[in-house]
Amino acid sequence: MTAINPSYRTTLFACVSVLALVTLASLLFGAGDTSPGAALRTLLGQGSAEDRFVVFELRWPRTLLGLLVGAALGAAGIVLQATTRNPLAEPGLLGVSAGASLAVVLAVAWGASSATVNLGVAVTGALVGCLLVLLVSRVATLGNDPVRLVLAGAAFSSLLSALTALILLHDQRSADEIRFWIIGALAGRSADTLLWSVPGVIAGLLLLLPLIRPLASLALGERMASGLGHHPQRVRFWALIAVALLVGTATSAAGPIGFIGLIVPFVARRLVGPDIRRSLLPSLLLGPCVLILADILSRLSVRPYELPIGVITALIGAPILIAVVRGQRIPRL
């Protein structure tokens, strides 16, 4: 592991501070009638029964879910980019999220409940979706072109999303049960969602720990990584398993939320450089920051209603994607 220098510690401290402020803001601001002042008094133990319900029963669970899902998507994004050596790789653009969504819809259509659908279903769908995109890219000799890899991913994601929509059109029960889930949101999730999501995210992060150094070596090229004693294909396989665990868990908990896996690694690399040994921890902290901030904006934009959180993340992420693509040179990771 690289030495922790003062500037890196300062960056981590700044990320933690921003995360704390965003988390507090998530508890204070909402689309309802409870004002920030009333929410703050509630946190200090002086609020009314109605305010306590809003803060602790509505805002607190969605904030915790935002912390969990944001960390999972941020880590998945930086690992997927390191695995493919492609700064444009993002779970939503490479079929990972779409594969998880299709798997969940299929499970519901075959009789499962969207509230109790097996986490393994979403994880399997995420892994299959990602592997299909990478396989087609390799067969078409597109693996060395970041833009074409993303185009292949976008095409497959659109295909999987179209299949999902087709199933929902022909199965009214599935459409009614999954309509709220499929738009991607932190609101309306039960406390049980957190209970079964935590193990999936922890398992994905634990699987990543022994892969950090090999992934850093892959940035030097496969020959160099092999010379250092690593097995590139094996490293990529387990890295994709970890990504599938993280994205599958996040998607089954909050629905498909795009662009977090693109925004967060982009910012993390700007702050600490491209080395995954340095950028992974900032990504874990910045993921919840971006997701919870987007959730706050979704609550306040059209009060007393809420926008789908995916609309906000797309508004933030699309300009970043365009900026990377339009750059003079797309960096190799």
C-alpha cells in the first residue's frame, strides 16, 4: 500500500467532512412541510411527534440507504474502470445495472415479490450483463477503444432495458409491483432493505481488498503485471465478481441509478491521481456524497413532489461523460 502523505490525508479529511455535511443536510431538507429548523430541533430531541416521524422514519432510512448504495456504486465504478483500463467504463453504461434490472423483473414476473427478491438474482444479472458487453467488445476487437467499448455497452444496455420494458408491458402484475422500483429511488424503501443490503456490499468490498495491488499493477500492462507475479485474467474475473456484487446489491436495493460510477471515479482521480490504491477510498466517500446530494436536489426541485433521482444524476453525469469524450486524448488507465 502506498504511503499516506499529508496532502492525501487532507483530501480524505475533506471528503469525510463533505460527507458529514451532506448527510446532515439530507436529514434537514425534504419535500414535506417539516422545515430545516424543525428537523434540527428534532435531532436535538425537541421536535414534535410528526417531525420525529419525518426525520427518523422517512429521512433517516433513505439517508442510510444513500450512504450504502453510494459507496457501492462509487467503488464499483473505480474498480470497473481499473479492470477495463477504460475511464469511460460505468456500471450503467456497460450493461451491469441493466442486467441486474432485467434479472429482478424476470424474477418478479415468475412469481417472486419485488420486496423479497433474492439478492443473488440481481447479482447474477449484473454479472451476466457485464460479461456479455465485454465478450462482444473482445470479439469485435473493440477492447482497446474506450469510446467503442462504451458504445457496445450502451447498445447492450438499451437491449436489456427494452426486454425489461417488454416484460412489464405484457405482465400487469409485474408492472404494478415494480414500477416504483425501476425508476431508481432512495425513498419508500423499508428498513429490511438495509438489513439484507449491508452483507452484499460488505462482501463486495472484502473481495476487493486482495485485488487492489494486482489492479494497480494492471495499469502498467498485462506483461508487467504478470512479471510482478499476478494473473491478469484471474484478477479481472474476481474484480468483475466484486463489481457484480456491489452493483447487484445497489440495484436490488434502490433500483437502477446511473452515472454515479462515472462521476465519482472522475472526481477521485482529479483529487488523488489514477492509482487505484489511492483513489478507491476517496471513491467510497464521494459516492455517498454525490448520491445523497442528488437525492436532496430531487426532493427540493419540484416541491411538494420529488423528481426521480436518476434524472439528477444524469444531469450531473452527462456533461462529465461529454467532457471526457471530447477531450484531446482519452487517458488510459
